[in-house]
Amino acid sequence: MELFNNLALGFATAGSLENLLFCLIGALLGTLIGVLPGIGATATIAMLLPITFQLEPVSSLIMLAGIYYGAQYGGSTTAILINMPGESSSAVTAIDGYQMARKGRAGAALAIAAIGSFFAGSVSTMLVAIFAPPLTVIALQFGAPEYFSLMVVGLVSSIALAHGSVIKALAMVSLGLLLGLVGTDIYTGTPRFTMGISEYADGLNFVALAVGVFGIAEILRNLEGDFNRTVLMKKVSGLLPTKDDFRQMVGPVLRGTGIGSALGILPGGGAILASFASYTVEKKISKHPEEFGKGAIAGVAGPESANNAGAQTSFIPLLTLGIPANPVMALMIGAMIIQGIVPGPNVATEQPALFWGIIASMWIGNLMLVVLNLPLIGIWVKLLTVPYTVLFPTIMAFCAIGVYSVNGNPYDLYAVAGFGLAGYLLSKLRCEPAPLLLGFVLGPLLEENLRRAMILSRGDPSTFVTRPISATLLLIALGVLIVVFLPSVKAKRETVFQEEG
């Protein structure tokens, strides 16, 4: 009964005219970002963080959430029509979706992706509603040692699930932790690592770092590539799948939803891993594996369901523990902090309207996407013809305006340029920036809970291993590190990410 009362509160909050408008804006903007290859939800949300200053907390978070799962929808459009995934999680969809389009079944492929995404999004949103409150109650029992150990697990998991070299991922997390230490010591008030620059006293600007590393660096990388896109079909028709299509997609959609819901909770990029895991499972259990890569319906329905389910359940650790499961969730934490909200289990008890409003808005947003996206396919197809050389100056201008509007400090623009160049150089060195952002966001929280635990235990470090929950979490982190460095696992991991690339 309590769940229904909470959901009623959530729908009442998300169903207000203002929040419905921002949910629609987020969903449409997310779809647009997904349709235009080379931008991505992470960079877009980073650019829009300054705007959240002017909005109500629940409205801003509903809009940002809509951008995230909307981008998962939009990414499938380009993957199917031009064999270029707008989102990395849609890369697998391109394998069979594009082949369906070449056979004249682009409309059916787009409809299958939309239906699978809506079903997975709806189910996983219900899972968030069911499992988030109990986890919040458990999290309220956590002390400083438990929070420290939990964040260690999150950082270690992000290293294990990051693309490329484990050592490079570890280096990125360490760099993020170091950048998070810049500013004033939380207990002594002593400036540290500021190099005598007064602008560093409050720490590095989160918005400047996020926009630079993800927004500007992404633009620089994209300018290296060839963005002359050839749209396969100027007009898409036949959007209604046949009875045989529905029969073939039921199993993959159900399995993809389960895989995505489970993997989305994991730190590092569950939605991306979920889509590849779903494709692998469908190919292994299929009676006709030779059809994969030639337009198999399961190769579209499964991965699309998995990446949308993963996108939704990644909100569970954010809403219950204040721990980001991926870079987008790290940016969401940044948006909450900007609004004066302390991420963590207290959000559910202190601001239930915001907590349940976000959850309810996910279902509303998914419904908006499936109702609006298919009729707007023609518009998305036309947008694919916009040259990237026209897009990137506009994007950079919005980046600069947005970052400057936060504090009105010209120094932040220099910081964006510096972080953008650093992000670009890191990408050339094949270092993924996602662990860096997670380290930057979690670094101050990690330090605060470490020092608080040591103060409460009077300097006794054994407090982390004598408390059962904390000790268990540290053992999990150690186990993950050991497993990921095992030769067999390391070789398999490299193979998976080579296939993904």
C-alpha cells in the first residue's frame, strides 16, 4: 500500500504541467542528441548543467533524466538508417538493424526498437520503484566506514568495466581523485593544490571539467572523422511489425530487459555492456545463428531492450546511495549538488516528492518517446543531413555561454579549454574519461568518509574490517580487482572490448 501511495505522490509531482513540459523537452532533446552522431548524452547533459541553476530541482532532474533515456531511443535511428550509432549503446543495433533497412524493412526495425525500448523502460522503471525504497532503508544504516567501502567498490567496478587497459582505467580514477582534492581542506580550512590561485579555493569547477572532458574533447575527436552521412532511406514506411515479427521479438525483449536491468546497476557503463551481452546471448541460443548480421529481428529487439533497461536501473544506486553508476549519473549528482541537494538515502525521506517524481517521470517519458518518436521519424531523417561543420561551432558556443553563466567568471572558460584539450589528449592515449569523472565526483565523498571514520575510531584503521558490512564490501572490491587481473579474464575482456570497438 505504501508503494502505491508513493507512486501516487510521484505521478502527482511528475504530472504537473511544468514537469510534464520539462519531461517532454528532455525526451525530445535526448532523441535529437541520439539521432545526431558524435554528441552523446554525457556531453549534452554536461553542457546543460548551468541551465539547471534557473530551474526547480525536480524539473531540472526530470529533464536531465529524459535526455539520458531519450538518447538511448534516438541512437537506434541512426544505427538502423545510416549504420552509425548515435549512442555507443546502440552500436550492436546497427549490425542487424542496418541490414533490415537495406532489405526495405527500416520501418519495422525502428518500430521493433521502439516497442522493445518502451517495454524494457517500463519494466525497469517499476523495478526502480520496487527496489529503491528497501535499499534506501538499508543505506540509512550505513556509517562512515560503510560509505567509504561502498565507494571503493564503485571505483573498482568502474575500473573493471571501463574500456581498454585496466591500468589506464586505474590511472584515470587516480587522476580524478587527485583533481577532487584541489581546494580547501574540509577540516582544517587550509588551501591545498591550489598553486596560489584563488579561483581554486572552492575546488575545480565541476561543470567546466565535465563540459571540457566530454563536450569539447568529443567535438575535437569528431572533427577528425568523416561526417559525410548517406541516409539509406529518405522516407520510412511500414512502421507496423507483422505477427511473425512480434513472435520473434517477444523472447529477445524479455531476456534483454532482464539482462539490462541487472547490468545497469553496475558502475562503469551497464547500458553499453547490457546491449552487447544481450546480442551475445541471443546469438548463442538462436536456432538460426547464421541469420545474425544479416537482419535478425532478435539482433535488434534484444540489445535495444537491454540498453534502455540498463539506462533506467542505473538510477537505483544514484537515488538510494548517492553513488553514480556511469558518467551521466555522475553529472546528475553534480546537478543535485548544484541545487543544494545532498545525494544519498536521505533524499527519499527528506524530499519524497523529488525522489518519486523522478521515478514516475521515467514511465511518462518512455510513453512520450514511443508515442512521439515513430511519427517524427521523417524529421529525424532530415536532421541526419545537417553537416557536422555547421553543428560543432553552435555546440561550442553553447558550451562557452553555459559555463560562463554559472559564476560569470572568465577563468572558467580557460578551464573548459584546458580540460577539453586534456580530454582530447587522453582519448589519443586510449584513456577513457568516464573513470576520471567518477573519481572526481566520488573523491571528496571518499575522503570525507575516510577521515570521519578515522576520527570516530580514534585513528584505528581496523574499523573498516571489523564492521561486517564494510569488511564485506572491501572483500568484494578486492575480489573484483583480483578477477580482472587474472590472465584468462584479462584476455576475454580485451576481446570483448575489441569487438565493441
